[in-house]
Amino acid sequence: MRFMKMKTVYYLLAMLMCMVVSCTTKPTDAIVVNDYPRIYPDYIGVTIPVDIAPLDFNCADETIDFMDVVVRGSKGGEIHVNGTFADFDVDEWHQLTEQNKGGTLSFTVFARKEGKWYQYKDFTIFVSTYPLEEYGLTYRRIPPGYEVGGNISIYQRDLHSFNEYAILTETLVPGRCFNCHTANKTNPQQLTMQMRGEGGGTLIQKDGKQEWIETKTDSTKGAGSYAYWHPSGNYCAYAVNSVHQAFFVGTKQRIEAYHSFSNVMVLDTRTNELLLSPLLQTNDLEIFPAFSPDGKTLYFSTSKECNVPAEYEKVKCSLCQISFDSATGTFGNQVDTLINAREFGKSVTLVRPSYDGRWLMFCVSDRSNFPVFQTDADLWLMDVKTREIRPIKEVNSPLTDSFHNWSSNSHWFVFSSKRENGMYAQLFMASIDEQGHVSKPFLLPQRNPRKYYMEMMDSYNVPDFTKTKVEFDAHEAYRQVFNNERKQVKIR
């Protein structure tokens, strides 16, 4: 009984302390500032989907020690938070965005600096009518160094909260480099991944069953990478290549990464047979395959053979396509060029068709078949019907904007960008409407984002949406990797 009384006293004291703090931090006699607040991340004017994780933000001015923020919906609803950063409750945020679907959220920000309060101009964000139907994102987190392997991990993130889960980490399979984790049209029930180094191999996971295969044969130069699924799930396209690094001395550019060779092949995932075409196995470099949504076309990039690294500035990729018959597993007898690098004067890589068949999104840089290290890399868009192309100025920055993927309804896309500091790639999302208008991109939300991003020493790499949570048996992967269980593919 005495214990219960003491608990009651402590509870009342705690409540009293909270009331005192709340009273002392309430904005009073605020100085009106005729400008928007400087916030990190810059969420002013962005467009978000309903139920996205809360857009927590900090004041970019680190001399500000306290904030008071009110969010009001144009269709109703209100959230009030205060503290050292804008920290919104997940459930309240979801309720507010759902209530204001197709409307706006208006933010009133008060900030305390050196004992004085300041009130800034209200800013607005837009709540899209386009749903985000995916559970989350998958991505590789990797320190931005130049060694092989290292502390590499593949994670997935629940986009509707701040929860992150490891799929496979380097601590489980030490010394291995793994990449190119690819789901089929955001469906993680069909997943592939490439592991390099000793005991390497290619993972094919269908309906929860793992199979590690060896895709290198006497007829191919290496194992598969840069994967892309056929919509049927019966095939998966890969590039076969070798990646190298060269370092600059006395220039602002640190590194040039390049492929010394590359060809494209398709794996029949039912029979573990490789499908080859002489048009995709030339002395030129064929790389970054991607199937069209109907599965009848295989897109890829190609560049003329160069003496790399000496002729690194000559590496310019064209965007091409070849027909594919999924019933017979055969390719067409000609390659069509969509964008000619010689005429365009730039390099086109990493093509990604929207799943509704309307757009092709790709990366453009002055040179290179490895755009991640090109500071001028930007995202471009092609209308599949008219073949008109344009840079996506709404999302591009002066620094690297590269690896990108679509949501299943083709109204959202994610991409990696080094715009924040030039070294660490971070993930941004944006929406696109039926006419091709693209919204201002927003940084992947984090709780207390400045603390998170300033302390996170990894780059985000190879992002993609997943419709559901990835179910992956890491212990089974460990067993097969270290037991060296591999099925050897054959050439059909």
C-alpha cells in the first residue's frame, strides 16, 4: 500500500514537472520573420503519399535550442509538437495524412534562439492522391570507401514507420561482397542477389526457397550481376562483367570506376539454363538489362570497345532494345537504338521502365558505364510512345543523382543522390503524374534526421521498393554459401 502511494506521488511530481516545462517553453512575444524556416531536411513544398513515415525535421540553425510546431490540414485535423526537433507521433501523423488526402498540410513553426522566440512564415506540403502501395524499401548500406568487401549490409525499411531490418550482413558471411538484390516488380517472393569473392554465386529465391547457382560457364566471361526479372518470373536478365577502379592524382575527382567488359544474358529460372544471343555477346560492352512491363522487350546500354582506363573519357553508352519471346526463350534478330551516344554526346545507363509502360527513366552523364562516381550524373525521362526525352530538372542536383526504381503503380520513384555532401549517397523519393510532371523530391524520413544522417557513416546503394516485407533465411544462406552448394547452369 505504501509502495502504491509512493508511485502516485512520483507520478504527480512527474506530471507537474512536465507542466512546468510546457509552460516555460510556450512561445511568447514571438518576433515575426517574413521568411520560411530553415529546416533539415528541406521538406518545404514536397509532395508525400498518405501513411508515409512522419516528416520529422530539425532547424538548420544549430543555435536554435527549442521548437514549437503546429500542423493543420486543409481538410481538417491538427498536430502540435514541441522539443529540440519536430517529432511527430506515427499514428497521429498517419491519421492526419489520411484525412487530408488530395489536400495540404500547413506548418507553423516557432523557434527559440538565445531566449527569444521567432515565428516564421507557414510552409505547405502536399498530400498526394496517388497511394504508395509498397511496404518499404530495400537497399545496400556500404561505407563510401574503395576496398573490396568491408562492412556491407542489405537492409529493408518500413516506409510507414522508422523501422529498419537487416536482410543480410557482412558479419554473417565475412569477406563476401554481395549486391544486386532485385525483386520482381517490387514482389520479394521472387528475389535474386549476387555474391562475389570466394564461394560466390547467384541467389534465386522463389516462394521462400533459396537456390544458389553458378552462372559462370566456359561460354561466358563471368558471373551475372545487375539483374532484372522478366514479369513472368520465369526469366531473369543479368550483365556479365568485371568492375575496376582507377584513381586520379592532383584533381578534384577521386576515382573512375569502369567495366573492362560486359555482356548480357538471360537465365531461365525454371531450368537453370542460360539464354544467349550473339547480338548481346559482342566485343562491345552490353550492360544494365531491363525487361519491358509486357516482357516482350529487353532494354540495355551499350558502348564501343575502349582501351580503359586510358580512354575513360571515350566511354559513352547508347540506349538500345531487342525483342524477347518468353514462350520460346528466344531473342529477336536485330538491335534497335533508342538513344545514340555518338549523336547525343553523353552516356545513357541504368534504364528502368515504369511498370505501367509509359516511361523510361535512365541516368545520363558525360561519360562512363559506372555513373555512381560521376558528379554530373542526372536522371532523364523518355515518353515510350513519342520517344521524347528530357532531364528531370525537378529532382536533379549539381552532384550525383543515379540509381532509381519505380513503385508498382508507377507514380512514385526512389533514387540515390550525393547532393547533401558529395560523398554519402542518400535516398530521395518523388511522385510523377500522367503528364510526366514530377514533384520536389524529399529525403527518406528519419526520426531526428540531423542526428541520424550526421552520425550515419554509410552510403545508401541500389534502392528498390518491395510490396511486402522481405522474408529471407540468412542462416540458410550461410549454410549454402559455406557448404559451397552451387548448381551449375548450362547453355541452352
